[in-house]
Amino acid sequence: MRVAPLVPLALLIAALGCQPQEAGNKTASGNGASAVVANLNGRDIDAAELERWMKDNLYKREMANKPAGEIYEDQAQAIDAMVDELLVADAAEKAGQTPDAFIEAQTLALGPVTDAEVSDFFSANQSRLPAGAKIDELAPRIRAHLESQRPQQVAENLRAKAKLTVSLEPPRASVDALGPARGPENAPVVIISFSDYQCPFCKRAEPTIDAVLAKYPTQVRQVYRHLPLDAIHPQARPAAIAAVCAENQGKFWEYHALLFQNQEALGDADLRKHATAAGLDTTAFDACLSSPEAAQRVQADADAARTVGITGTPAFFINGILISGARPLDDFSKWIDRELEAKGQTPPAS
């Protein structure tokens, strides 16, 4: 019995980030039978051996070009799934039931999904739902999704009572904290953001980062770096260069906010209009736009991102730990709290 991992509401929540191209889906198959499929120097090779070989090599191919952070996430998810499966099997054996029968009985015991659960899900995921989404319209689909997750809740209840220690550690990348920053200089946790002004997911992530800084006002510092995805966002690089020019006048965050607020207006004339709105010296701004220094700064950021394997936006490094995409606040809090505890500090109450 394999318990499906908890996943977002697929029909409501879009992909988490911008990518210059979509990776193709890879599949493999094997017939699983014991029939001989080849003979090498008198040694039979059966279908089961072939299938094991295919799976092993598929794993190697799938992992070969992945960044270390993605491999860690795959391994962490595999540990979670394996632990859930073992817990369910053990509990089912003690109850004298099959795993399937145990899950079914425990799911029924949880009762129907309540209105409060629907409301909580909507509130927790509102920033990742389509703009203008209304709970009354989405409630039936959210309820159906939560009902489908009841088996996973059974496994989570078992996990809460279990003694589990996971020693797998996330990889940490070495990324220089160079760029405009918010938060105390001596903060124990530094988040380095790589973002693109034309990426809708980057815009969606902005309120979450604001919420992170509000939740951890003395414990987190954010550093912003540029990663324009030129292949799909032709206006992102000029916008990033303009933001560097605003930074030169001490107005980065004001200009930064205007760029995301006006994401559909990033043409040359728009960038100058935003400069006026931000209170910039437009003469100095225009001179900066045509100078090579601002463009070199943006390129240096993009090069730094690609050096550590980042090709999509938004991407965040929490003390070197990669978090990809427009994730909810809880995903950031999980790692921030862990980092604070490792440094002997107490995370704020939720």
C-alpha cells in the first residue's frame, strides 16, 4: 500500500516558477516477467533482470543533470513516502487488517471534510490561486481535493506519534550576498533571491517575501539579485538594468515595487515613467541606462545564478539552501526555523 504524497490542488494551483523551456517527460517500462530476453555467452538474461537494469539506469539518467538541491528534494520526498508506507503497514498488521483496509477504516473515522478545513486551505493557498478566486466558487473543488487527501492524513497522524530521525542534510550552495538588501546586516538567516521582473511567479512571490520579513524582522535579511530570462521575457533585462540605476540613487525598493506593480508596462518609455514616479533624477537615470556598468551588474548576477545551476525564477537561497518557485510562507518558515534552531535561536510563534 503506497500512500500518495500530499500535493497542491492541481486544477487550481499553477506551476511554481518561470522556466525558459519545458523539460520533456521521461518514461520507462518493463514487462516484469521471468522470460529469457537474451543469452550472453551461455548466461541467460531474463526480463526481471532487464527491468532492474533499466530502472537503475533511468535513475542515473534522471539524476545526472539535476542540481544538488533538486536531488535532495527527490530523496527527501522518497524518505517521506517510504516512512508513510512502513508506518501504515505496521499499524495495519497490529490491527489485523491489510494496509488498504486499514487506510479505508481510518479515513472513514476522520469524517467528512468540514467548512473550516476548506476555508483554511483557501486562506493558506490564496496567493497561489488564480487572481480574483472566490472561496464560494472553489469550495466544491477544494473539498473534493481534501477528501482525496484523507488517506495521507491517516499517514500523517501515524507519523506524529512515531519517533523518526532523518539525517539526510540539504546541500548548500555558496552564493555571494551582493545586491540591494532588506533586514539587519547581522541577521542569522540570509535569503538571496534571484528574480525576473517579467515573470508572473516572481510577482506572486513578492507578498510572501514581505510576509517572511514581517514574521522575522530581526532574524532574516533578504538580498535581491537579477536573473532575466531573455528567451521568454525580452523586457526583463532592461527592467533589471533600470532597477540597478534606481539602486544607484538609493531608490531600489521603491522602483522595484513599481516594476512588479506594472509588470505589463516595462517598455523603455514605461521604465522612465516609473523613474519619475519613484522620485529619481531622470537625467542621471537616463545616463545610467546607457552606461555599461549597470548592464554588467545584471549579467554578473545572471552568471552567478547559472554557476549554481539556477535556470528558472524565482529561486531563493536560505543560508545556501535552495528553494525554487513561488512557495507559500510555510515552506520558507520550515527552513528558516530550522536554521534558527541550529544557531540556538527560538523561532517566532506562528
